[in-house]
Amino acid sequence: MRVRVGVIPDDPEAPDYIGPTWRLVGRRFYLEVPGVVRLMAEDGREIVAEPVEGATDADLAPFILSTGVAAILHQRRLLALHAATVAWQGRAIAICGATGMGKSTLAATLCRAGASFVGDDIAAIRIDENDGVPTVWPDGRQHRLWADAIEHLSLTERQGAPIRSHMRKYHVSPTSPAERTHDALPLAAVILLASRDGTVPPGPPRIERLPLVDAAPMLRGEIYRPYLARRMGHDPLLFVQIATLLNRVPAFRLDRTRGLEYLDAGAALVLDAVAGAT
């Protein structure tokens, strides 16, 4: 995939679909972020960014690395999950959950327990057409952690620039470059994060393996930028990809309080569950 800065011309073709800030024209996806940038993702190959005057690289990056990359992955017909990913004993663990559920924080905790960083926020999964094995590709990013999680995990020395200038959420280097995972890895497990509501008292986390009938709709809800996949006509493909994945890979629901005090216990449960499923 290539990313470059350039001028995005008006498309002469009529849009297939129009959203609040985006439009889809065949194999081209356009996004406009007022006051920041116009983006075009084309044919699964290239993202062109046309910044608004005064916008910095730091302003552009969150939109390129989220919606822009998601458009490219969906154009390539890959399974794009809203997930942070780590490597454990040569295989990948994808941690799925909505924004704010603690994917990156749990991934950083697993890295502290001996796992290796693979990716943050988006997991690009390719399912082999011959043997059905799902593999995950590293995305080269860093963790993105809130200040309290950085302090709790003793990662202050690895803290980098803020995600956005007004946020107390930062890029954090999880490992040295030599320890990073660079190769595609077979997927060992999917962890679906759940948060206890106010009727459940806080306490140690719990984990359970999910049957396919329960895991499939939950995983369908973790598609990254699902409106793009739907408008590209990929719903039948997603059904097949998810079913294939869950027939090869166990899915677990991790139920825990959304605090920091049980992070290590949650990470230990994840590693024990994955080890027990192999």
C-alpha cells in the first residue's frame, strides 16, 4: 500500500453511495474531514491525502491509519477486525472490542507478560483459500495508551507523542525494534472483550470459550468500519470469512471490570485459555 500527499480531483462519475462525510465511487473511496484533510483510497493500492492548509502530519495520521486503511483492506476483500493483536508462542491473539474497551491496554499487559506486539486497532486477517488458515499481518504501529495506563504499566520511558494534541492518549513503543514481530502469523485465538454493567459487582475477570453460534454475531459486530464493507457488497463474503475463521480458531469472551487493578489477572486468563485450547 502506498500513501502520498497530493491533490484529489473531483470524480466525474456519480457516487454509488454517499455518507455524511464520505462517498463511494466504484473502487474509489473518498473521505472529507472538515478543517483537516480530504482522503482518497483507491483499488486497494493507494491512499492520497490532500491536507487543509495548516494541518500537520499529526492531524492527518489518525484518519489515514483508521478509515483510510480500513477502506484499503475492504477493497482487498480482507477481514478487517477492530482489534489489537499480540504474538504468543509463534501465533497471534486478536483482542476485539469497541473503542474504549481496553484493547490496547490488555495488549500492552500481555506484552509485559512475554507476548510480542503485532498491531493496534485494526487486525488485517487473510484466510488462505486452500487450507482455510487465518493469518494476521503486523501493521507497524505502536500501542496507543491513556496516561493512567502508561503509568500503571510502568511504560513512561517508552511514551511518545500524543495521538492528538488535545488528548492525554499517547503512542507507546511496546518493544525494541529487534523484538517486534514482522511476519504474518497464524491466528491462535480471538478474545472478545465484555464489560460488566453497574449491576455486577467489581471483582476478578472471567473468561469463557464461546460456541460458534454465539461467537459469530459477536465477531460480526467487530468488523472495522462495517459500513464500508456493507456498501462494497461484502456481507456474503464476511459471513463465509467469519464462519471459516471460527471453525479453525477458538473465540473467548473476557468479562471484566474496566479498571486497571485486574489487568494482570485478565492477561493471565487469556494466556491460560489460549494454551488450553491448543
